[in-house]
Amino acid sequence: MSTSTAHPVARGQGAAEGAAEAHEAARRGRALRRRAGMALIVVFVALYLVPVAGVVSTSLKTNAEIAERGIWALTGKLTLANYIDVWSTANTVRYLINSFQVAIPAVAVSIAGGTLIGYALSKFRPRGGTLIQLVIVSGLFVPPQVLLVPLFTMFRTLDLLNTLWPMILIHSAVGFSICTLVMRNFFDQIPDSLRYAALIDGASEGDVFWRVMLPLARPALAALATLQFTFIWNDFLYPLVFTSARDDVATIMLGLLNVKGQFTVAYGTQASLAVIASIPTVVVFFVFQKHFVRGLLSGALKE
Amino acid sequence: MRPTTRWSLLFMGPPIALFAAIVVLPTAMALRLSFTDASLLGQTSEWIGFDNFVEAFTNEHVRKSIRITLVWTLFGALIPPALGLAVAMALQANTRFAAVMKSALFVPISISLVVVGQVWIWIYQPGDGLINQLLGMAGLDSLEEAWLANRSTALYAVFAAWAWQQTVLAMILYLAGLTSIPGELVEAARVDGAGHFQVFRRVMVPLLRPITTVVLSLIAINSLRNFDLVFAMTQGGPVRETETMPMLVWRILFRQHEQGLASAVSLILFAMTLVVIGGLTWWGRRGSYVD
């Protein structure tokens, strides 16, 4: 295929009148398209705004009010009662602490490990490197269900069921796949001459990595942190499988699911807990949004 | 030993050991389990050869979940990317909105599928659900439906909630892809007399191919391992109409306690993932300009 296909034009451009007319038609066509595009955007925004606004507004209404008028009613007094209630009575604070206790170490370990592997593969080019990369990146395609069966038995033997350890260990290891892929691609773009120059100046390989390469990698690390944090924070499959017996080791997502089961009609309570559970990832996204897209693309595009 | 070999070992050794313990070894164990009749409750297990795989391909529930997962992946690869690209193109032409929109749309993709599921349950629910209320207001009461409880609508209803989130993912990636297309290239095609459709077909589509491969791969993986949303919304019901393969594995494992069969079904899912990703990678390389 070629990038541009030449289509020589043979339009009637003789008369100035004709040209003006064509120009006018083109202008109208552009305006029409822009209006169609605008309409599409407005519909799209509404499709996304309504559900999000629905949760937030439900969280601000009393359960009695919702029972009387329904979830989507536009009227009603707004109150923070649900938040105060959820914060003080349910295990909400415990759930949040548990989620952070899983997410922070798992994000750190997965990125650290992925960076080390990616760097070694890119700069040391060890024998068998291609195979190592293939095995680690294939981890992206292993469905979690494949791992669940053996891991359940393994953690039961190690007596780690109903602790936070299974989630920390699994998310750390599973995260190596994407982190290695992204960091390897990143370090491949940094010229080897930089490393050799520092080595000749007497730095050790460790120094080069720590003082020269890592500071350069900050944007890629930020992208991975966003990606990994969101993924780990939002996960509930592993907590569901490994900690379902004890409420005090539940993460916030599992807590949310449990609350849904307990108070089938307490919509206001559910909604406020859902908002609380979503705040950390939404904040992380707003802060790092540029990095996120770059992170996703750098992992997959430059191979 | 080359000095870099020692550094390689030092750098890669610990993370690779962890990866081997949590991912590689369990995958191998799952493969072994799939040839046994191991149960989560019992202590002993017998080697039964391919029986689990024979069972998987003949059991109507497994076959149905394979069908659901394949249909889901197919529609997932068509609808969210197409909508995402359309909106991304509209946004690119209306730059005034682009910045605000981009920030706002990070909300749907940063929230968990548990939360997405909860909102959509409220949208679908009979009585005061949003859709039924809107239908009522429009005087179309006869079309009101218990969307998630009805056997013929449940799957589409859950899919729509999922597509709602995936469309944004596709849109954000396509926006990045569109901004990377040099404007001169489009201009040049226009000057050469190409119409809008031709510019789209002959310039944008080929240039967006790498991004499309990424979008399709991500969405395919998300489709194939779709457990969260189904669990949050229907747990596979009504009458197993929304039982995707991951949901079925969960059920076989924790309701029927059959480790062997659960491993076999999950490995079939793994194989399906590899085939889909392999196909997409091949498709992406085939039409690539680079290299």
C-alpha cells in the first residue's frame, strides 16, 4: 500500500463564479459536518454524565427519600447523611486501609521488578533474553482463572488465606508482564553510548542504572504507576477468592460488593460507598492522565 | 562469566523467581490438574487423561459459555472501537471541547466495574429504573422490561454496560492516534482531490492501524477475561444466560469444587486468548508501514 494515492482533479475552475460557488459549498459542508460532530459529542457526553451524576446524586439523598420517589427522581433534599453513616458504621475505613495496604506495595514491587527486568533485557542483553521476555510478556494473556485453582491450594497450604498477602504477591508478579514490556521499550530508546560514557567515567552498572537511567525513566514510571494503581485498586476477583471468609481483611471493592448483598434497597448507602471507593483512582487519573495514554501506547506500539 | 551476566542475574533474579512462583508454576500446575479429577474438597486425585476436555466440549453449559464469550469478543471488537473512533474524530474537529471532555471521560474508565455494574443495575431495574421511566414518560409503557431478569435481554444489557466503559478506552487511544497523524498528509491528500471518505479510507485507516491493533488487543483481552462485570450484575444469570467462561470457571471451582474441570475450561480460555492475540498481531504487522 502507498501512503497517498494521487487523484488529479479536473474540476471546472475556469470561471471565477464557479470557484466562488464551490468554495461556498465546501464551507457549508464543513459547517454541517462540524454541527453533526457537535451533536455526536453532546449525545456522548449525556450518555456518560447521566450515570455518573446518578450515583453522585443518589449518594446525597436519604434512603427514605429514594424509597418514596425512586433513584432517578430529580427532586429531593441533598444531604451528607449517607457519607457520615457509611464512614462511621460500616467497615469503610478498614476497607480503604486494606486496599491501600495491597495497592501501594504491589504497585511498587511490580514496577520495580518490571524496571529491573526490562533494563537488564535491554542493556545487558543476556543469553536467553528473548525467551525470558516472551515468557514474562505472555503473562498478559494468562486468564486469572488459570492461576486461581493452583494458587488457592498453594495459599491454603501456606496458611495465607484470609490475609492480604495473596493479593500483594499476585498483583506484584502479574504486574511484571506489562511493566517489563513498557520499560524494555523505554530503555531500548535510550542510546547505549550514555551507559558506556558513565561506565568509562568509573561508574558501576548499578550506579548507571540508579543515577543515570532511572531519573530519565520518570515519565514511563508515572504511566505505569497510574495503570497499576487503577488496575489493582479496582480488582475484586482475588479478594473475593482469597479473603471471602473475613470482613476485616476485605478490600474496598469487596466491601462494596458485600454491602450490595446486605442492604438490597439501601441505595443511598451503596452509592456513597461507591463514590468513596472511586475517589482514589479518579484523583490519580486526573493527576496523571497524560502519562496514562503514553504508558498504554509505549507498551504496545514500539516493539 | 561475563560481568554483565552477573549484573543480569542480580537485576532479574528476584523478580523472575517471584514471577515463576506466582505465574509460571501455577500455569503448569493447572495444566497437570486439567488431566485429573481433583476436587477442592477431596485429598486424592486420579489421572483421567483428556476426560475433562472431552467433558468441556460436550457439556452444554461449557459450550454455551464458549459461545457467549466468543460473541462478546466479536461485538466487543466491533462496537466500542467504532464508536470510540467516531467520537474521537468528532472531538478532533471540535477542539474547543476536546480538553474538557478528555479530562471528564477519565471518570468512566478509572472507576471499577463493580461501580459500573451497580449504576447499570439501577438503569435497568424494573419499576424505577432509568430506562423504564424514560419509556414510561414517552408513553411506551408496553416496552418496559426487567432488562437483567429477562432471558432474552440480559446478555445484551450487561454487554451494553461493558461497552459503555470500553468505548471510552478506545476513544482515548484513538484521540492520541489521531493527533499523531501529520496534518500535512491529510492536506496533501485533499489537495490531490481526495474526498473526505477517501482521506479516511486511504490515509487515516492505514495510519491508525498500529493504534487499532492496540485497541483491539486490549478490548479482546478485556472481553475474554470478563468476570467482574458479570459477577457484579448477574452472577451469570438469569438461568446462565450471561455466563461467560471466567464466570463459569468460578462456578465450577467454588460451587462444584471440581478443580480438574475448572482448570481444563480455564486453559481452553487461555488458548482462545492466544489465538485471538496472535491473529491481531499478525494483522497489525501485515499492513504496517514501519519496518
